[in-house]
Amino acid sequence: MASPDKLTTTVSTKGQVILPKAIRDQRRWEAGTRLTIENTADGVLLKAAPVFAPTRPEDVFRSLPWRGTPKTLAEMDVGIIAEAKRRHARDRY
């Protein structure tokens, strides 16, 4: 922030806190932004919540069933090179 002065806010009777506009603008926290709250030794820490839930590769790849023998790395490399050449021939990349 440009100003070294500390900003202050007040907790409402409903427990709500208004974040100063300068901080919301700097963080690009628009209305509806979900925040995570962490209680630390120094105070309360607010962070933007992740947009997507954490996933593991095995959770994603298990959803794509494959029937047949697995491809070798050499076969995958051949396929990647063939696609790159095809796209290059069409001036895509």
C-alpha cells in the first residue's frame, strides 16, 4: 500500500468487519470473494479461498477409463511430435 499508516475498522454487532477499499482493490477482492480465516499468534490472517477444491491426479485420471494396453513413453512421444507437425503445417503454432 502507498500509505504507511495503519488502517482501522470496527466489528459490527453482527460480527462483521468491513475491509478498507484500498486493501480490497489491491487484493482484487470483489463482492462475493470467499476468504479463509486463520487465527495466528500475531492476529487474524485473511486469504482468498481457492476457487477449486484440491484434487489429486489419481482422482482425475481414474475418471477417464482406458481399455487397451498402456502406451509406452516412446509411443507418446511419437504422437506428440505428429500432432506438433500437423499443427505447424496449418500455421497454428
